[in-house]
Amino acid sequence: MRTPARRLLTRRPGKDQARSVAWGRRRLYSAGEMSITPLEKLSFAKWLELVRTRFRVQVSPAEMIELELVQATQGRSPGRGSGAGAEYENFSLLFHGPGTRLLPQATYHFAHEQTGEFDLFIVPIAKEQEVFHYQAIFNRLVRPPV
């Protein structure tokens, strides 16, 4: 049985069409050097520590680029859920990438020396001079209701 292929949505110039790109996940560092980290383990405080550091991002089986985390912004109010004791956290991350390579909105495999490897959904939001800006938004349950 084959494992499901990773699906990416891309935009072709002049067409608003989705296509699938399949490839197996390739480790960004050699085995044993880095572990897979669930995003739930990366709190806003941890992301804040990583501002001004670079992440390796796999964009295709043969291509990796670096994105720099330039800003971590906490949401207006980490809210409480409707259940007793439920807590949520919300924040956004802003990455800068090379202006020569636009990454379409998709989930990419990231790696960082301090956090390990993880998958993250990013969206291109702007281009300034020779830099593309990408954003990831988190709105998640931190403590479930009791």
C-alpha cells in the first residue's frame, strides 16, 4: 500500500487551477541529527525566541530555500473557550524569503537547529524590493475544557 502523496495548491500564471505535486518527505538534515517536532510543542514564547533566525524549507524534492522568521505577533487576547477551563492561544508569524522564488500558499516541511523538523502552512502576503513576505497564523486550543 502506498502512502498518500503530499498535495500542494499552486497557481499558474493566467490560470487559477489546483494541481497535485507528489513526493515523499525528504529529511532536511541527515537522519539522527534532527527530530520531528509536533507544532503543538512550539508555543508563542518559543517562536518569539526564534525571531531573526533562519529555517530551511523543502519546496520540492530537489530544492530547499531559507526563510527568516522576522516577527512573531500575539493575538489581541488569548481567549477562553465555552467549556470550563478551556484556553486558546492565537498568534501570527511573519517570514521573509528570497524575492527570486515565490512559494505558493501551501504546507511546507521546515527545519531549524533548535526546533527540529515540522510541517507548516504559509501564505504569501506581499513582496517588497527583493523579499517575499509569508505568514502563518495559529489559533489553537492550549488547554481543553475540564
